[in-house]
Amino acid sequence: MVNYKVLIKNSAEKELRFLPGMDLKRVVKRLARLSINPRPVGSEKLSGQNHYRIRQGNWRIIYSVNEQRKEVAIFRIGHRREVYRND
């Protein structure tokens, strides 16, 4: 099985800094697992977009998968109440 490279965009990296300690550890572990399986059980394709969503507690991780390059690009990491807003 080929591992994927996980790329964290600047916006997602900024959002990571504001996560509480234990949540940060869980989210980072979840991001690492995306390199092995970019579409784990529980992931959902967002309607009208080429992005996926996975849940980690109250946090959501929004990302896309490039099969040709074997890359997972993380776009957003945020609380479930706020992550889908376009402000």
C-alpha cells in the first residue's frame, strides 16, 4: 500500500494552534492516519465540492485527495459549529 503525503495549508496550520491540548493530540494523530487511508470509515464527501470531511470529537477536518500525486491537502480544521461557514 502506498502512503499519501499530508500537506497542511497555512489556514489549517493557523487553526491547529488554537486547539486545546488533548484535542490537538487527537487531531494530529487523525491527520497522520490520513497518510495511510485518505478515506477512512466515517469520512464524507462534501456536496458540490471535491473535499472530504472527517470528525474528531467536536472538531472537523476538511481536506482533498489527489490520487495522481498521492497527496492529501488539509484546508480547514475547526469546531463543528464554525468549520462550514464561509466568512
